[in-house]
Amino acid sequence: MTDGALGIGLAGCGGFAEFVLDAIAGLPGLRLAAVADPSRERSRLLGERHGVPALDSLDELLERDDVAAVLIATPPATHAAMATAALRAGRHVFCEKPLATTTEDASAVVHEARRAGRALVVDHVLRYNPLLRAVERLTARGLLAPPRRFLFENDASDEDLGPGHWFWDPAHSGGIFIEHGVHFFDAARALLGSDPVSVRATSVARPGGPVDMVSADVVHPGGVLASHLHSFTHAHRAERQLMRLDHGFAESRISGWIPVHAEITAWVDEDGARAWEELPELRDDLLAVEGFRPGGGERITVRVERDAGPAAPGRGRGEERTVPHRVTAVLDLGGEPRKPYVYAQSVRAAMADLVRAARTGEPPVAGPVSGFAAVAVAEAATVAAATGAEQHVLAPGPALFEGVPA
């Protein structure tokens, strides 16, 4: 790091790697040092494009003194072994999700990160999305009650997933819960503020083909239920995703698996109405994510309908409130056309988190324990779907990961 920047080496030169390199280009404190892939043609083309050496393997990356961190952008089944090798070589790690395809392997990576004293960030991009960050902040401010219910429906595209794609092979991907569901198991853990306890799940296979639809009901402490559905059955143009959070007297609806639009409705008293009306002036702080560059189209609008409901108190689940005013708040990052930009900026923010953690020694937002916890519920859901029996979820408690950054 002769220039003071963190030199990073890329392992895996596929299409996603190209996307990540474009997203993190020019990130302060980071410098691409080299790329590597068993396909010499892929590594050569990507290396030439970015003006860096093209290598054949992770081992060759780890032999370079200018590689202080490794970006792992390979299929899921390779993540744990590559992360472990990089950490043992004293490198920081940015790992595409999932951290591993089994809890056993994920646990080993977490322990290696602790032993090595190196930063590890898992690319759980929802942790770095401004809309989810805003919901967390609104909850911390008391404008939203902690969620009592989490729902996510994901009707995703299989248009680019041909019959021979590694995505359909659990030996390579871990299956839908592990390959893709970890994003949303992690988001639920962050927004609900707790580790799940148990899970029931179902899987459905297309006629004569692979499993392409799965659902899971995950129980969190305090009677909080998180429901997840993932299907890879649609054309790109017909994709639909919706995250819904039930806050009791309020509801958040967040659209898109890369969220770009959120609408919150809430029943409030007069003090609450005034607090919500102040939110547009707090837009920049509410949506701020370190490393995420605003695109200029972000907006927050708030409409308050006073006396929209009865003056008498309302009751639900044992809670009574006098809340006659209805609030509708819209948080928007520029609409659906901004989805690719928001995705890239979320990846950029995750990489900025690695740079910060490597520099300061402070824990990242989506660190090794977050990676383990998502794999743990995904693995339990996979077993539950296969057996039809409810499964306990192994939590990353102190006994398992004492002293490991979350």
C-alpha cells in the first residue's frame, strides 16, 4: 500500500465481478491491485480493462505484497475456503454472499477472522440501502414501533438462469434459501433486532425441473414472525418484490429486492404528527449511508390527515393509543429506473465499510457474525423444507462467537 490505499485483489472474473469493480471504481482509500480467475481469457480481459495484472488463482493473489484485501466473487460453494485462505494469509476479505453454504463452514470462517484480526465484510447489500437504514432510524427515533411482523415476497427472474446454470445445483449454490434468501434473513435480523429461534419451510419444484419456489416462516423472540417467499419464475419485466413491516399502529411497505421506494402509513397523536411533518427537512441525515453517493433524485414527502380517525383510543394486541391522525410518508430514491444505480452504490458502501473497518479496527455493519447468522437460518429453512419438520436455528450467541465483531 505504497500510496496509502488498501490494495485489493479480485478472485473470480465473471459478470458480477465486472459489476462490482465498476461500482467501487474511484472509492477513496481503495486501489485495485490484480485480478485472478482460472479462465485466463476472463482474467486477461478484465485485467486489461482495469490496467492491472491478470493472474490464474487466489494463491497467486496472496503471493503479492500489494494485495492487502481479497474480493471474492466466485460461486457460493467456494466462498468459505477462499475466505479462510485469505484470512490465514493475513488479508482482509470482502465476500459475496453467502459467507458459506453450511453453518459449519461459516463458523470456521468467523473463527478464522477472529484469529487473524482482519476485517471481513459480507456483501449483504440491503444493510447498506438508504431506505432500510431510514426505517431503522425512524424506529430508533420512536416514530415507528419495533416491527412485530416481517414479510417479504420475491417473484424474481429466471430469464438468465438456463437449465445448466450453477444456480440450480445445490452443490454449487446451496439452494435458493442459501444463495439468495440470506439477503432477506439478514435484513429481517437487522430490522427486528433479534436472532431467529425456529423455522418452518416449503419448497416447490417446477414440473420435471428444479426447485424454483420456496417459502419460510421464521419465528423471532417475543412472538415476532418473519415470512419469506422466493420464486425464480418470471421474466425480467415481470419481476415483483415487496417487503412489509408491521409496526402495530404503522406499516412500512418497501418495494424492490434492491429497494428504491418505500411508503409508510401511521396513526399518530398531535406530537407524532408534528414530528413526522419535520422529516422532509431531515432527508439527508435520514437516508445517509457512508460510501453511498446520493443520485440527486432522493425525496421524502409527508402528508398528515388530521382527525382522519375516531377520537376514542384504539387497541391492538393489548396496546391502547389515542391516535386520530393518519400519516402517509413516501421515501423515494428516484424510482425504478434508479435500481441499477442504487444496487451499485449499496455495493460501494459495503466496500467502503471494509476500508473503514480495515483502517480503524472497528466492526463492519455486515460482518462475519451477520454472515453466519444468515447462513444458519437459511440452512435450517433448507432442512425444514426437505423434512417437513420445524427446525431450530443456531444463533450466533456469545458461547459460539465470544469476542467476534458482529
